[in-house]
Amino acid sequence: AQSVTQLGSHVSVSEGALVLLRCNYSSSVPPYLFWYVQYPNQGLQLLLKYTTGATLVKGINGFEAEFKKSETSFHLTKPSAHMSDAAEYFCAVSSGGGGSEKLVFGKGTKLTVNP
Amino acid sequence: KAGVTQTPRYLIKTRGQQVTLSCSPISGHRSVSWYQQTPGQGLQFLFEYFSETQRNKGNFPGRFSGRQFSNSRSEMNVSTLELGDSALYLCASSVDRTYNEQFFGPGTRLTVL
């Protein structure tokens, strides 16, 4: 069974500071990993994904994440936070296109950006 | 290209009633998945449909059901509503079952009184 743990349900940063949202996963098969963002009263928007190949993945809005198999981690970073980054972020894992479209999500991390 | 659309956006029902939610995937997408989002349980997978067949199912009671039509549009139905069914129901579509990127709709907010 697959699972995702997001460390920290709430993270607060100052505008211009580094954003680091942590995600650890468990998977018995090579995982596909995703980060989604959710703004209030909206659905989920894909920020970035790792499937195979390069372990450093760049996404939209200046976010990136690095897949570290040895640490079973897929942390999300952004060098400089912007007020518009305030939202809830979800890390998710799937079984890699083996016939299952099921995404398993972490509990989410709510990011606050202070002026 | 239009995104995933869900109707209605908001719904209020009372206990014991049933409800049907609708999802129209992105044009050309054949796989549709449904998720329930609540503050307590987070995002939980309900089921996935592809080519009008349920391919995968989450751990929800039989009161939750769904179907997919030949044009890939999908509906989910919840019968005998309970207070705990109050949630945001999200639909996601993807091209097929080998391409794992899912695109989410804005959701239907169901409130059960």
C-alpha cells in the first residue's frame, strides 16, 4: 500500500523567504510523485510531477522538487515566497501508470506568507 | 481547451436524501476519478472510471456509486445521505490509464443537514 506523510500541517514564512514543504512517501513499486496546490474554494492545480528520469523537477510558479529515493522524500521548495503562494499544498503518490489512476494524498500543508 | 467542469458547485441536502453529482472531463480524456475532501480525513479516493467501466474503487460504503457515459462524462450518486457525507467532491480526468497526470475540477460542495 502507498502512503504519503507531509510534515507540518501549517508553515509560515515571510515574503521573500525560502519555502520548504516536506513530503515523505511509502511505495512498494516505483512511484510517480506529484505536488498539487489548492486555493480557497477551488480544485487542485498540478504544480509539478516526477515520473522517471531527472530527479530535480521544475514546476510552475517557480516551485521545484527533488526526488530522493534513498530518503523516500519529495520535498517542495521555492527560493523566494510571494504573497500569492499562500494556499494549501498536497503531495501525492501513485503507482506509476501500471493500470491504476488512484492518487494517494498527504494531509496537506497550509502555507501562510507574511508581508 | 476547457477544463474539467463539475455541476452543481454547491448543494444542500437533508439526511436520508440522495444526490447526484456530475463531471465533464477535458475533451479527449477518457479516465475520470472521484475524490472526497473533508477537513478530518483529507483527500480520499472514491472510484475511477475508464471506458464506462469502474476500474478502481476506494474504501467507501455501497451508498457511494458512480457511472461513466460513452462521452466520458461521469456521475456519482450518494444514497441515504448522512451528516458525515458533507464534503467537497472533486472530479479529476486524465488522458488514459497509462498517463498519470490528473486534472481536477473545482469540486461540488455538498452540505448535509
